[in-house]
Amino acid sequence: MARLYTTAHFGPGYEILNVARTLAETGTFGNPYTALPTGPTAHVAPIYPMFLALLIKLFGYATIFVVLTSGLVLVMHGLHAMLMPRVSALFFGHTGPGYWAAILSILLPLFPFLPQFELMYDAVGLMDALLPRRRPIRPPAVGAPRARHGRVCRRAGAPQSRKSHRRWALDRLPRLARARIN
């Protein structure tokens, strides 16, 4: 892989990489476009360009930088596939869909291999943020809203059926309004 890169080069037009180079060389978070210097920018999110700028400072803008960033993105692709079964267990209660999703993400990746962008870091970070939950995320049962309505009504002393509840509320609304005014 290193023989493919005679110099560090991801190609022109990558704003994140341009901001990282400017940050590493001048200390300014700016100049996202290659055509001309534009000054400070808010065109890209700050964390990934800062990470790339740190790598450029440590290793220089050379072949080792390209190989290192490419290797890190490969690791993120692997983590993405590895976390799929755990996220599937969280959402569906079993890991079967996660294994199929991991196989499909390896064979037909949703995110292309682009070390210039933070796509895979974002995807792995979002998946990792879900994993501290211990209980599966499940949609509410079919009768859950009605059951919740019944508990609230019992606490307030209101009737349980929705039709009689409306009559009960409309009957008491003027009294409640008068009580608040006085």
C-alpha cells in the first residue's frame, strides 16, 4: 500500500485535509479551499481536522501520514462491523440481524473507504454511545398509552373511559378556572 503513495496525497478538494494542513503549518483553523487562502473558517467540524493536524505535526505530511490515516479508517471499519451484533441485541433482543448487517457492511460497505472524512469515526462513535444501555430498546406495547391514561385517571379520581373522561373534564373545567381566578 505504501508503494502506491510516492508523496502524501489524498487529492485536491478535501476541505477537512486542507484545514488540517493549515492548522498544522500556521496554527489557524482556516483555508478549506485549495484555490486561494480564505482565512479562518467554520466550514468543517473541528475535531477531525484537529486530529489530522496532530498527525501531520507528529509525522509530517508524508507517506507515513497517508498510511497511518488509512490504517485508522480500516480499524474503524472493523469496529463498525464488530459492533453491529451488539447494537442489534440492544434494538431487537438478539444478535442475528447484527451478524447479517456486519457481513453486508463488509461486503457492501455503506460508508466508502475515505480517510479524508470522519464518516466512520462518527458511525462508530454513535454505536458506542448506545452500548452502555443494559436493557433492550423496545417500542411500547399496543395497550401502553391506554394503560398510562388509566393510571393517570385513577390518581385524579377521573373516570376510566375516554368518552366519560371528556364529559368529566368539561364539567369541571369552569370550576377549575373559577378556582384559579379567586
